[in-house]
Amino acid sequence: MMNIKNIELLLNKYWEAETSIEEENTLSVYFNSGNVDPGLDYAKVYFVIPDVSNEAIPDFTASIMSKLVDKYFDAETTIEEEAIIQQYFAQSTVANSLGQYKQYFSLLERQKNVTFNKELSLPSTLKVVHKSGTKSYNFVWLKAVAAVFFVAVGGYWIMNNQAKPIEEKQMANANYIEVEDPELALKYTMEALALVSKKYKKGEEQLLEGMKTMNEANVLQ
Amino acid sequence: MKKIITIAIAAIFTTGLFSQNSAIDKFFSSYENSADFTVVYVSPKMFEMVAKITNDSKDKDVQNIKELVKDIKGLKILNTKKDPMKYYNEAAKKLPINEYEVLLTVKDKGDNVKFLTKGSGDIVNELLLLVGGADDFVLMSFVGNLDLNKISKLATKLDLEGAEHLDKLKNK
């Protein structure tokens, strides 16, 4: 057991930076021994190297990623930032706090790679010759032609009949009279002709009057 | 297959012909929906039947117009009491007046009257009567093979009794 006095002397030397490596080792052994005089406890921190092996190192990546993810869901990330997020979640393990997002981002990544692998083909000919030698029409083509035909005809028909609804409205308008009774038709025709005759007569009268005035004017001259 | 396509194309183009409207028809149909207007339409089919009636009728007035009615193939009347001058001016603007010949222009007690015809010589295909005054706007369209001489004669034959009938029509 080392004398406390000796240790105090060595410490003073140590503060003066005059100790040799051996003396420092002695100090180190003493303070690490676990049996340190309470009066010298203050110097312990200088010689005892803390054991950090069990302490958790704060996960800086996780906190950065968490901020980026928040930004991502606010739709404020740049393309570069999104690439970083993608890269991070592509790892097999992510921080627990971010575990909930892993599924989402890995799904996105998977969807990116989805391709349609099935082979599509339209039969290239209208007529099909079977192996047995019989011929038949290719119904895929017939259907396609029929579909185009009906769409074309239908479209044209609709375009030409857009006035139809208006005609139906006319029926609703009590003032639209399509005469269906010959007697009534005759009546309307006569009335119409009466107006024609009345106005025509007036026109002729005015014409005659005009000519008369002109004649009088000529006479005066 | 080719035949079917040919027929289909032919059908498509012929339907186009039916949808053709003359400017007059368009003008009429643009007012047909308005509650302010009275529109009367007598079809060619109806005039065939009217011609039959006129042949059998002993009424003096009917006898007078018999010859004329025979030649009419269609009649349309458009009438309103609301803003007559406005519609008169609108009609004068919208109707293809330059396609017609002005037969007569009359000013009758504040009424502006225009007779317009389409066709050549004394036989016209269409006679338009346009009346616009303080109280009434009337547009009449007679189509057929109308003899202007007959109309001129009619003017002297028909008395004004008929015009009163027209007033009743307007009051409906």
C-alpha cells in the first residue's frame, strides 16, 4: 500500500509536469486501484480512463434521417435528399425510431423496378389458316374493326343530332306550334296571307302616292 | 368486308345531308325555345292536306286563296310582342338578306315592313315578310313555287277581315 504522503508528493510533481513516466504509472495504478483516499478523490478523473464500452453512442444518422423524413412528408425535400432517404432505407437495418417508414420506402423502391414481362401480340393477319388447313377469320381483328366502326358512326351520329334535345324542349314550349290539323293549318295560312295582303296593299298605295307626289312636283315645275 | 365498309361510309355521308339547315331555319330555331315568341310551323305534308280542303271548301275567302295555297310547300311564322324593334333589327342583321331580293319596303304607321324574295322572275321559291313596329315583330317565311302575280291579285281580293284573325292568333 502506497503512502498517501508519497502520492501527494508525486501529485504535486505531476501538476508541475516534472514527473517521470514511471512515477505517472505509479499514480495511475494508485487511482485505478479502487482504494483511493477520499482526500485525493479530486485527482481521480485525471488518471482513471472511463469505461465507455457499454455506453450507447448517439445515432446521429437516425436523427438526421428523421428530420429528412419529416421534410419528405411535408413534400419539401430536394431530389438529392430523397436519394439519401432511399439509400438509407435500402439498408437491411434502420434505427428503431424510423422502422415504421422502412416498409413504405422499400415498397417505393420495389415499385420502381416493376416491369411488364408478358408478351403481347396482335395476330397480324385477318384470316387465320389452322394447322388442319381450315381457314377462319381472326376475331380479334374483326372486333377491332367493328369497334372502330361503331365509335365512328356513333360519334358522327351524336354530332349530327345535337339539335335533338332542343327539339324536345320546343315541345315543352307552349308557344311552339307545329300545326297538325289541316283546318287549323288553313286558318293560319289565311291569316298569314291576310297580313301579306294588308302590307302589300299598303306598299302599293305608298308607291302610288309617291308617284302622284312626283307627278305633282313635275307639274309644278 | 369491303362492301360493308363502303356502305357504312356512304351511310355516314348521307346522314350529313339531312342535317343541313338553311339560315332561315337556324334563325327560326334560335327563337323556338324562348317563351316570348310564338312560332307556327306548317309542314309540306300539311299543305298537301290543306290543298285538299281548299278544293272542297265553298267559303269565298278560301276560294280566293285556293290557287295560291296549292303552290305553298311550307309556312313558318315567328311572332313576339317583346322588344319588337330589337328583334326586327336583329333579323335584318342575322338573315342573309343579300341572298334575297327586296320586293317591297313599306312604312306603315310606325311599322317597318319588308318583302323579300328568293328566286327568279315572277315565280319565287321563298317569300319572306318581315314586320317590325312598336307592338309586334313578325317574320313569315313561305316556301314553294310562289307566283308573285297571284300574291299581288290576292292583295286586292282579300279584305282586312283576315288581318283581324291574325291579331287573335297573336293574342293567344
